[in-house]
Amino acid sequence: MLKEILTSRGVPALKTREEMLDILQREEYGYMPPKPGSFTWTEKIDIENFCAGKATLKRVTLTSEIYGESFSFPIYAAIPKKEGKYPFFIYISFRNQETDRYMPMEEIIDNGFAVLSFCYEDVSNDCNDFEDGLAGIITRRVGRGATTPGKLAMWAWAAQRVMDYATTIDSLDLSAATVCGHSRLGKTALLCAATDERFFLGYSNNSGCSGASIARGTKGETVKDICETRFPYWFCENYFKYIDNEEALPFDQHWLIASIAPRRVYVASAREDQWADPENEYLGCVGASPIYDEHGLMGFVAEDRFPKVGDVFHDGMIGYHLRAGTHYFGREDWQKLMAYIKKHI
Ligand code: GTR
């Protein structure tokens, strides 16, 4: 039933990962900024006995050379003290805080994970300002145009620099890296995981339009809403061609999910978050699933119907849940995400 819905909406067939990533970057997010020429960091201990002494919290400044300029941004690194190799989250945060309402740090540490996090606006501000931070460096070189990176691509690039730093830490299990974020930062997390094969899992929480949610036939936010009225600077200018013209998109958002394959991806929806359109987020998973067949893996193992509150689908390479409540990255989401990871590592 759901596959037929996708077909009847004219959702484009999957292509190779390379082709999908090229089209998504060219027509939606802009091409990802280049990898840095050199990469250094400085760190200091912020809280020695963080979370009742279970972890150390460091404040780290990452510095990358890009287009001949130097770009730095701060991150937090919360690493459990007990010797071990920890699976970890790279959490793209709305706020420059080591714990916040979307990130229950102690609970995450107690579940056996480390967390590296940064505030997206320390990379470039969330407004139509292409002079601030990383945006300034990029725009001085490539300008602002049809295929140049929008802010989502810049924030995703920054999460990849956090991954560069993660590779230098002995106590992290580099085969179990998850990038995660909520809403606009859920879109960012998917783009980050899609364009960097070092991630084991990309997790998007309530990412909606231009994230996990199929654009064609949405009952929530449209390309016009997101580009015209609200956040044009998140994208490259080519995306504006599809305002009121979703049927002309040469892709749909299931390509973003499928570009993470054969690695894992997780989409979390909330019932009352109709702006993100949970049904279309679910369709994104359905549409991406067949890519895993080529790898002999089970993609989305779920029922062939729209989701209901309480559904948790954790068996396939694509994880999913739909919870009650509104647009929020809550403890229930974290618990389900951590359960999925523990099941598969
Ligand atoms: C909304 C936007 C969504 C989503 C959300 C958020 O206003 O329309 O696409 O990204 O913001 O990031 O909280």
C-alpha cells in the first residue's frame, strides 16, 4: 500500500549513492564545503567530575584550515571516566550548553555513551548572513549562488570536523559514531551522515521538510514555506526553483535517507508535529528501504500502513518511532535511540 502511494505521487526512483548525493547537493543543500587542509585543536578540562564524577567534561576548540583561512569553533566533549571504548554521539545543539532540555547528558552517560556536542550558531548564525563565521570564509571564495552551500551544509560540515576530533580520542569506539539533531538540526544530521561514511548512524528527530519527510504530497511544511517565507539561507539557490513546484524535484527526501546506506539511519517522529508531517517522514523510510536490498541488508522492517503512536521499528537498518506529543527532542526519543544502537552494536 505505501509503496503504491509513493509511486502515485511520482516520487523518483532511487539511484546510486553517488548520483543521489550529487543531485541533492546541486539542487537542494549546495555542495558540501571541502575537507580542511589542516586540523588542530586545543582543549582544557571544564568539569573534572561531571555527572557525579562519571565523566570528564572538556571544552575543546577545533581549528580547520579551509580556503586558506583558519576557522575555529568550540565544542564540549563528555567522556566517561571508566576505561573502555565508548559508542558516542555527535550532537548538533541549538544551545551552547553541556546539558539542555533536548540533551539529558547524565542519562546518556549512564547508558554507556560519550557525547561530543556543539552549538550550530558557533559555526555560522541562523540567519541570512553569509558573512558570519564559516559562511564568511566560504562566501568570500565561492560566493552565494545556485549550488554553493547553504547553512545546513555548513553545520553538517562542522559536525564532520567534530568527527575528525573524535578519531583522536582513544576511548571512543569509532565504529559506533552517531550524528544526531532535532528539527533543522535533524536535517543537518542526515546530510552529515549521508556525506561522511565514518558515521555508523544518522539520527533525525522531527526533521520534517527537507529532512526525512517526502516533499510530494506533504500536509505540513512545503518548499515554499521553508524557502520563501522562512529559511532560504539553509539551502542553495537552485532549491528555490521548486517553490510551488515540488513535482519537478529531480529527487525526493527518501534519497537523503538512502544516501546513508549501507550504514544505519533512524527517523523519529512526533504525532502532534504535523508541520514535519510524520506520515511523510514514514514514507521517507519506506522509499529509502529498497537501497539496502542491493547490500543484502534489511532496510525498513515495518508494517505496510501509516504509523501509530507507540510504534517502534528497530529491526532493520532504518530505525523509526512515532511518539505522542509535540515537536521536541525528548527523553523518550533518546531512550529509543539508545536502545536501537545497543541492539545493533
Ligand atoms: C521550523 C521550520 C522547520 C523546522 C523547525 C526547527 O520553523 O519550519 O523546518 O526546521 O523550524 O528547526 O525547529
